[in-house]
Amino acid sequence: MQTSSDRHEYPAHWEADVVLRDGGTARIRPITADDAERLVSFYEQVSDESKYYRFFAPYPRLSAKDVHRFTHHDFVDRVGLAATVGDEFIGTVRYDRIGAGGRPATGAEADEAEVAFLVQDAHQGRGVASALLEHIAAVARERGIRRFAAEVLPANTKMIKVFTDAGYTQKRSFEDGVVRLEFGLEPTDRSLAVQYAREQRAEARSVQRLLAPGAVAVIGTGRAPGGVGRSILGNIRDGGFTGRLYAVNGALPEGQKELDGVPAFRSVRDIDGPVDVAVVAVPAERVPEVVADCGEHDVQGLVVVSAGYAESGPDGRERQRALVRQARSYGMRIIGPNSFGVINTSPEVRLNASLAPDMPRVGRIGLFAQSGAIGVALLSRLHRRGGGVTGVTGLSTFVSSGNRADVSGNDVLQYWYEDADTDVALMYLESIGNPRKFTRLARRTAAAKPLVVVQGARHGAGPRGHAVRATQLPHATVSALLRQAGVIRVDTITDLVDAGLLLARQPLPAGPRVAILGNSESLGLLTYDACLAEGLRPHPPQDLTTAASAADFHAALSRALADDSSDAVVVTAIPSVGEGSVGDAALAEALRSAAAEQPTKPVLVVHVELGGLAEALSAATSTAPQPGAASGPDPTPRTGERVKPRAAADEGVPADDEGAPAPAPPPEGTHPLPAYPAAERAVRALAQAVAYGQWRRDAADPGRVPEYEDIDERGAAALIEGMLARGQGLTLTTEATCELLAAYGVHVHRALPAPTPDAAAEAARTLGHPVALKATAPHLRHRADLGGVRLDLADEEQLRRAYAELTELFGSPEELRPVVQRMAPRGVDTVVRAVIDPAAGAVLSFGLAGAASQLLGDMAHRLIPVTDRDATSLVRSIRTAPLLFGWRGSAPVDTPALEELMLRVSRLVHDHPEVVAVTLEPVVVAPHGISVLGASVRLAPPPARDDHGPRTLPAY
């Protein structure tokens, strides 16, 4: 890359791709001496008015001196950034460090800089200046600048708005006809809220441009019928796409103007009119040429179904990187490569740009899949199940991300969050590229609408095509953090559909109390047992007997729904025989009408060998195509064939619904209900809904991060700075650990080294009896079960005897590293840990100390910063929590003191990102107070950018 002409190396980590307000992309990078011609060309395209606003006077052209000044920077005291599309500048920003009186200054003593922007008129209104401000502010903070000053003409209202809307703490004055703005650069709650809101709008808009285009070109439509491109062209046409559709094939004969009734062209450049989205279905080696043509034609986005990229090995991975870089250079976003396609069922769009041959029914479920085969299976399963809940439960949108090179689940979440057509989000993920951001977005989305996720590749590396940050956290921990964020985590795609269909239209249960009724005592008992196994509180089943009529079911369900002691109702039904047996349609109507009379509680139906009942219940909510359409796509289509419908039994999807006919439209005004072929599946979906409902209620009051007056944040920062100056990453000594923790009110019991029996006796006299003697060698540390700890040593004789026993059993003092510590009050031994994971962020963990808890993996986790409510729930989340609250007659321990300790550790890690690991073990929680008997802290230089930094797309 380019190099600096001044005294500092080119800061490559400042380069970033960003999504602008209109959904297009731009690249932000430092300006260097090589950019002189680009700067001059850029300036020539800026209007005279914009030049006047920038320089406060007519300034038609830049002098050679100006060009030199604006392109030569030291990347510390003078910095310039440019926003680029292709090889052209569309906006610039620069700062110059200033000292007293506004004069140029150098060095860290001067912590203020003057900042100025210039944006090409054709790109104003796209959020270019706002993105540049975020990035130049991050650069300035990195270089020790704490405040920006800007002078703006009063008439330049757009630039004044850029500064005032940024959310920083500001001071404003007016002098000599100029508005002077001064603002601090430390992120505030408001500035972060503004940044996240802009990020959401931009990324949502970028996905919307791909899902709701006005014009689509399919590139790679073979001349002969069949083939991937030709199939997608037919699917878009047959789906009733409301926009303009074009076929593109470079091998078309001269003079051929149509293909399958669609206007045809040899190149996208030949199309007379705009193209919003191009579906690329050509061999991988031809894709770069296609991308260049699309970029020159101002295509807004690409859906790349072509394979042969990162999934194929190292060469393909480099080909994929080049694809993303090339597309972003033109401001385009990509779904894929190796994508199955996208679907939007909105009547205003009706886009089926996928390999699925039939348009799903319009509905309220958004579906995202990283695997094309799983995406097909889910589409088929949603069709087969028919939905069966209040209102239509077809699809709103479907996105198959393929290799997830650019557009990811995070982007689609941003879109679904504000999409009025999506009520429930279902996601199949094989990797999470940015878990920290995903968790943040999921928490916000889940507060508005349910988000159900199943994660594949849980026990191994993700797919080869996916770029994923390495994480040190086990899958169970990541799952716990997702649940904390409100994500409904399920294990199979069958569970994904079961939970999603229940949540699509049924009300959330107000609690875990479940009424059970039906015409089979045995099925009722199975449902009762399943409820207990899922942590629900079922009432004894009500057996209506096999002679129950439709009216009996209606009356029983009405009573159960009216009963204030129940929050949900599960109805079980088996076939009945005899002259008075109830028909499927009659039973379905009886249940629907009873539920419609009292629609505030969810109702689920478990049916056994009642195919007609399932069909009748789900009739109004089928996700099937319109009458006459085929039932669903095959998960493994062959190139050149139209896909034949069949049930999805592949990829781990049970085929229990195979062969079920597509439900017919329901009678007008009916109230359909969800039906399940097994009690366990219905109850599992209900339990997920109950847990999610409780999370929604808790999320309304997330708690607060307490302030403690005795915390010395500045003192801790000074200690950390001094320690890091002695090494890039280090585990602190015992003394340094105690000093740093004490700055946050965490006091560790002194442990004095005892290399000899005499030293142990002297330590005991210093601390006072009774004492404990501990071996701190790595293989014995915190392993009381191995005998490396001796407690309650009341005098010197006992201490010396214990010392002799330890050395006789385990080796010399040099091997044991014994220490002496004053005895703490008796209590429950626990462990508190905090770690900054490179992918998930800062995580606080808690559990009981000891081998049993480690063996069972009985640890609970929360994202930092932890609130007071988080700390309370954290203590109660482990399976062994009863030991803290008086189990079997023992004295309850001081959990409020334990919660305060965890809040203080959370504050330490949150305030100082240099603290990358803290372990407190053991923490003895007594009936009154706590004792921290062991602690370790690890430091490392903080990352240059984190999730609070400026908006960026993943680097490629």
C-alpha cells in the first residue's frame, strides 16, 4: 500500500468499508502523497457554494501548496481521511492538532484539533460526512486528541447538523460571523445511540435494496432450457415479479431480443435503464468481468449463486476476497457467493430470485439460512406444516447467504428489526462472524419480535466458506450469552419451525402454568410429563374420554382459557370410533371458535393419527404456494433441471409430515391453531415461548450498572499503564494483582510465601492463627480434593506437621510453592471469572469452586457490563445454586455481597479494556461477608477498534 511521506508508517488499520445512509458502500482510508491527482479531480467536481462553505471565500481551485498540505500528513498531528467509491474521492475530512490560541501544535500535551469536511455535492445526503466524522474521531482518540473544534458559516446548516447530531457533548459560540463548535470525543450514551441508529438504518437499507429492487438482471441465462441462471429467470418471471426483468447472456446470437419472454441482452451495459440487482450465475472465472460491467452500470447489489469460492479451498478463498473487494469498490453489496437466492413475498415486490421453483405463501416469518440445502429443507417444512396459527404464517422474506462473504445475518437482522411485514425471525447459522455485534442486534430485535436460532457446526469448525473470528469460549457459553440476549436457541430445524410457527401469531404466555385437556388419558399424561421435564407447571390433565364430542372440546377449552390459574392450554386428541365419533372438521371448528372467544392465551393441539385434524387446523395459515402450485423444492437440485417437489427429509429434517397434502384455504373468519404430531414437540415449543415471554418482561427493566464511590478509576488506569509499559501482555504478580483489584474495592486475603518451615511459621505469626497452608503449584492449585491444602492450623506445631506432610506427599517446597494464609470464615467456595474473548467480547462467569462443578460444566455467564439484575440472576442460574440459599438446613450465605463483588469485577473489565482476564478463586461466601482467597489478572494492550468504534464492514 502507499507509504507516508512524513514521519509515521501508513496506518493500514484505519482503512474500512462502510455502509452509507442509502445502502451503498464506500471505503474510508488515510490520504497520502499519492493522492494528489485524485484530490484535484475531486475538488473540481465540488460546487462553488460547497467550496465557499469550506474556505469562507471564493476558492475555485487548489494551489500546488494546498495540494501538498492536504496530501502530506504525519498521521499523528495532521491526519486526512477520504471516502472513496472506486478510485475516486467522494468526501474528505482532516484534523490539525492545535494548542493555545488555536495555533498548530505537536505532542500529547495538546489534546485539541481543528476539523473540517468537504463532500462532493452529488454524494451529499448519503451520510458521508457522518461516517467520516465517526472515523476521524476514532483516529483522533487513538492519537491522544480529546476534543475537536470546528468553525462553520451559519448558512452551512448541513455541516452544523452533522456535528450537532453526532451526540457528543458540545459547546457552541458565535463570533465574527462564524459558528464555533467544540465537542469532546469520548463516546457518550447518546453518541453511541446515534451511531447504532445510523448503522441500523444504513445496513437495513442495503438489504432492502437487494430484497425490493425495481429492476433485476439475471446474468448467465443459458440459451438452452435448464441451468441455474435459466431456472432462476423462470422462477422470477413465474413468481409474478412486479419490477422489470432482464436476461443477460454474452453468447446470445446477434439480433436475439428475448429469452423465455423476457428482454435479453448480451451485457448488462446494453440495458437501457437502471438495474438495481443482478443475479450472477456464471462460472467463477467469469464473475470479475460481470462485476465490472455491473459496477459501470451502477447496479446496486449482487446475488451471486456461482460456486467455486472459499468453500473450494485456498484459491477459492482468495477469489472470494477479490470478489468482495471488487464489488465494494463500486459501492455494491453481495449476497453469496454460493447462495441459493432470495425471496420477497410482498405483493408490491413478489421476487423469487432463488432456485425454489414456487413462490411461498405471503406471511409474517422471515427466514435466513447460511446453507442452501437447509434453506430448501426449511422452505419445504414450513410448507408441509402449513403454519396452523392465528393469521397467515407464510414467509415475508427468505435470504440464503451462501458463503456469507458480505451480507450476513447481522445485516438481515437490521432489516427485519424495522420490517413491518416480519413478525418472527428464524435463522439457521453455521457461523457467527461477529458474535459481539450479533448479540447486540439480537437483544434489540428480540425486544420487538421473536428471534429463533438453530446453530449448525456446533462441535467443530464452521464451513470452509465462512470467515469467522476465533473464539476461546465453548459452544455452551456462546449459547448462554445468546439466550441472555433474548435469542430463542433451539437444537434442530424441526424445533426451529415448531417454535417459529407457534410464535408467529399466538400470544406469548404470561407464565409457565399449563392446562391440559383431551380425549386420551395416556396422551394427557405424556403431555404432563413433558411439561415437567421442560420446567413448566402443568395442571393435572382433564380427560374428556374418547366419547367426547366437538361441543365437549369447545366447552372444556373455553373453561380452561377463562381460568386465571392457567397461562396456556394444550389440547390432546386421538381418533375416536363409533357412530357418535367427532369429525376432524367439526373438532377443528370447535377448538378454533373457543380460542377465538378468548384470544389472550396460546392454544396448542397435539394430534395422533388425525391427519385431517392437522389439515383443518392449519388451513388458514398454510405456507404452501397458491392452489395449483407444487408443494416445495427438492433440497438437492441438479443443474439443468427444474426442481421437483418432495418432503424435506434430508439434512437432519425428520420426514414425519411427508405426504401431507397442502392445506386448503379456510372458511372466512376462522381462528386456526398450531398442531403438533407429538406432545414433546408441542411442549418444547411452548417452553421456548414461556422463557421468551419472561425475557421480554425482564428486558423492560434491565437494571442498572451501580456506581461505587470507592472505585478509583484513574488510579487503576495509571497502574495499568505503568504495568503495560514493562511488557506487551503479562500476568500480574500477586502484589500487583492485589493493588489493582483494591482500586475497585476488591480485597484479596494476603498469602505469604513459605519456602521453608521456618518461613511458614514466621508468616503465621505475622498473619495470626488459625491459618491455612496451601500448595500453589499449577497441578495442585485450587485442588483441595488432592490434599494440597491444610486448614485450621491453630498453632505452630500443627503448621510444621502439615508442612512436613505436604512435602512428603507431593515433593520439595520448590515444586509445591507453599503459601500461608489466615483462615477465612467458613462458607461456600465459589469462583468468579471475567475474560475478554476476541469474538464474543467481555464475559463474566460464575460457579461453585471444585472438581464437581467443573466436571458438570455448571457455570453461568453474562455479558459485561453486568447490571444489578444480571448479577442477581447470575447467582441463581447455576444448577448448584441451592447450596447458597440454605440447602438441607445449612445457613444461607451472603449473596448480596457476592453480587456486589461481581459488579465490581464487571466495572473493572468494562472501564479498562486492557484487563483481558480476571480470576477470583476461591471466593468464600460466608453467612456474613465474602473472602477472596486467590486472584490473578492478565493485561494486554487494548484493541485499536472495538464494537464502540466507528461503523465498519468486516475487512476483506
